[in-house]
Amino acid sequence: MHRFFIFRLFVITALSIASSVVGAQPWPSKNIRIVLQFPPGGATDVVARILAQHMTASLGQTVIVENKPGADGLIAAEYVMRSEPDGHTFFMASNTPMMQVPLLKKNPPYDPLTSFTPVALIGRYIYVMIANSKLPFKTVPELIAYGRANPGKLNFGSHSGVTQLMFSRVSKQNDLQMNLIPYKGEAPNVNDVLGGHVQFTLVSTISTVQHINEGKLTALAVMLNKRLSLLPDTPTFAEAGLPPLGAESWAALFGPAKLPADIATRMSAAVSAAIADPNSRARIERQGFDLESSTPAELGAYMVTQLRDWKQAFADVGLKPE
């Protein structure tokens, strides 16, 4: 009997050691998925695919971009939130699912500070207000005059928290009666401006510069404190008389809650290396996206300040949880 118990203890110990070895396999051990809230073709999709290409080489595993659009990013956010925190599923999110969704819902589906693990800031969007070039207005003052003369006839396309905030600020500041038309992503929003279904919107330069240069779209103003080299003749928001948003529009990488700190740190380093790569950086910056990396801790601190700023920005225009 004594020998039996010794043998049983030996088997249990051996199985425990084997289990620990299996659980401690090196990361990454399979393909890495970066989940997006937007459909293919928009600014975030292009940036993600450029970064994924570089990270595939640096991490030694294929990095796949997976699009899960809809519900202001809620679908993508919940998918990542419920994923295993093993370092193979990440969420490249804009401020919309991380700020708008939790701040404008009475029963938030998640807490952006505790439901996810901050990994790395990726950068900030450079937005341009555009209109169909066939419309009679070519400047922001002309747009406002047209809106006042034609109440209810202006449609504004919105696909994110920053576009919703801009709609509220422009309509409130200028006492305009406009219609907010929601979209699942930037690409369909731009397509409907080109088709004349909506009159104007606010989008990233990545999806519009070519159309502007071809004369299909009119660039009304750029959301920067200086003129953009890609659109040197387009005034800044301040020059055009548009109100500042009071909050930033950004993209960052998150993992599920309880993602191991060492994996978050290594993934953050891979993002930083991709951003620092001259080829990747040039390809992205040509599109008008302002790159900036961070550590997980820095992104965590940034999230705290952004939640405060976005809450105040929404309150300033009267947007309340629904």
C-alpha cells in the first residue's frame, strides 16, 4: 500500500510538471489576430494592415487583421473582451468604442479601464471636413449659410464618436437643423458623400485626398492646429471658424482583461518597432495619420485623461447617456 501511494504521488507530480511546461509555451505560438471595428478600406484598416505586415516579420508569427464592424465598435470590443487572454487576440480600437459607447449608454456594456488591457497607443487621426463638390458651398461659412437657408436639408454622415461630437457642436453653435446619418464605417460614409446621399461629413485624410485632388470632393477644413502638407490650400478648423472638439481622436491597441504583463510589454514593443520603421512610417504618414507609440502604462494613464475629456466634451454639447 505504501508503494502504491508513492507511485500515485509520482504520477501526479509528473503530470503537474508536464502541464506547467505545456502552459509555459513561448509566445506567440500561433497566428495573432488584430480585430477592427471598421470594415475594410477605411483609415484604421489601412494603418492596421501596414503595421501587421511589419509585426509578422518581427514576431515570427502571422498577424491577421480581422474586420468586425457595427454598433459603434461594440461588436468588435465584446469579441476581444471575451477572448482568451493568451496574447493572440487584440483590439485595435478608436476612441468610439472606448469613449462613446461606455459614456453614452445608461448601462455600459463594459468598462474601458478594467475590461481590457492597455497595450500601446498607435496614433491620432487627422480629420478633414468634406462635401460633395457638386454642392453650391465651397467653404465652411458658405455651408453654414446654406444650412440656415435650407433647414432640415443638410445630411451629415457619422461613423464614430468624433463625427457625432462634431455634428453636435456645429449644429449647436450655428443653430442649424441638420440630419445625422449613421454609418458602420468610414468607407461607406465617404461613398455616400461621393454619391450625393449625404452632403458632408468629417473623415480621415487617408480616404479622401485622392477624391479631393480629382475634384470629386471639396475639402472644407482640416482638424489640425496647422495646415496639412497634403492639403495646403485647406484652412484649419480655427481658420474656418469651427469649434474645437475638446477631446482627441486616436487609435490604440488593447488586449482582453488579465493579459499577462510580459505579453503586453512585448506586443507594445512590436508596435513601437513597426511605427519606428522608416518604410512603414512613411507609408502611413503619407495618408495623414499622426503616429505615436507608448508603453502599456502610458496608454493606461492616457485612457484615464481621455475619459475625463470626452465626458466633458459630450456634456458641453448636451449629449447624455441613453
